[in-house]
Amino acid sequence: MQQVLNNKERNEAFLKFLLFFIITIVLVVLAIFFDFKLPVRENKALREKVGQGFHQDADQQKFVLLMNQAISLLDSMDKNNGSNLDQINAQLVGKINNEMRTLPESGNPTYKTMNKAIADKLDELRVKKVKLKELGEAQSRLDKLQTELDECTQRLQNATMTIQGYQNSRVPGN
């Protein structure tokens, strides 16, 4: 059998080729692996963020619904003439303190701060409307008392004039 003269160089070149071929195949396989594996992790993280966003939106929708109910109760305080003002006030306190303030807060601190500020302002408005209603009742009571005072003053003037008339009629006959 005939011996090849550059057998050693050929074997060396073949081994280098084989080594680079294996490295290239490993790199391609790793690239494909990371191409499929990394998006799965990213998709999972993005799905969690989207789920949190939906949860925050649902919480905000609940808060807006409660806020609208509280506003309608505040409006009914204006329309009410005092017959069931205490009941409406109690419902409003329950709506603001027990429902709006105790909603579970999602991770966003902006929503938490905004919701707290809205609940505080609604509570302040409720207190001011109750005071305004009380002042309105006090004003109507004051007007009624003023009318009674005017009537009493008029009656006093009439009585004073009558007494003066009696005194004048009795003085010349002494």
C-alpha cells in the first residue's frame, strides 16, 4: 500500500476541521437554545406584568364605581330636606371609610396615593355638606326666631301704646 506523503498534515488539518466543526455546531445549537429559551422567560415576565396591569385596572374600576356611588350619595344629601340625612351620612361614611379606603391596593403607588386623596376629599366634602345642612337649619331657625321677635316687638309696641292711652285717659280726671 502506498503511503501518503503529507499524512501528518492531513490528519492535523482534519482534526482542526473537526474541532472547529464541533465548536460551530455547539455555537449554533446554543444560539437556537437561547433563541427559544429566553423569549419564554421574557414572555412569562411580560404576562405577569400584563396580569398585574389588568388587576390594577380592575381595582381602579371598583374604586371608580364606589366613588360614583359616594358622589350620588353626596348629591342626595343636597336634595334631602333632613328627613333621613343621618342615614345618608352613615351610608356615605361606610362607603368612604369601609369600602373605598380598604380596597386592596395593587403594586402601583400612584394609584394608592390618588385613591387616598380622592377618599380624603370626599370625606371632607361630606363633613362640609353636613355642616352646611346644619347651618341652613340654624339659619331657618334664626329666621323663624327673628320673625317671632318682630311679632313680639310689634305686640309690645301695641301694648305700650294701649297702656299710654289708658294712662293719658286717667290723668285729666284726677
